[in-house]
Amino acid sequence: MPTYQLPTTGYVIVHTVARDGHERDQVTVFIDSAGVMDDATATAHLVAEAEALRRAPANVSHTLHLVHRTGCGDRDIRTVGPVRGDGPALP
């Protein structure tokens, strides 16, 4: 499996997925490692991602947590969810 060097500053989305009857999974995604976004732009991205998850399977819930990571530490901005999809349930 390849190894990736993640940036240490920028806007981050922590995406938690909980499928009914299974353990939660969590993925951290940098959406602005170049430092060009502001809070409003990053929040708009987060909200759009949450809306797209409404097409996900009905037996899976998603929580998105937006964090601004700086050299001085992390700043929590917004959490959206849990969002349950309205698509066909996974078997």
C-alpha cells in the first residue's frame, strides 16, 4: 500500500461513516492544503458534501466535521450530521 505525506496545515474534513450493525470508520481529508480557502468557502464545501450524501444508502449515516489546522493547533468550525442517505440499503 502506498504511503502519502499529508500536509500539516489547511482545512480538514473528518468524515465518519457508520453502517448499521458495523463498526464506525473515519477518514481525514485535506480540502485546502494550499491555504487559499477561508471559513466561508470551506463551510460551503462541507455543506455541499453533506447534501451529496443524501443519495447514499439508507442504512449508512455520515458525519462531517470541518477543522482548520494551523501551526498553532486545530480550530473546530462546523459539524454536519449525522446524515442518512435515502438510497437503497446495502445488504
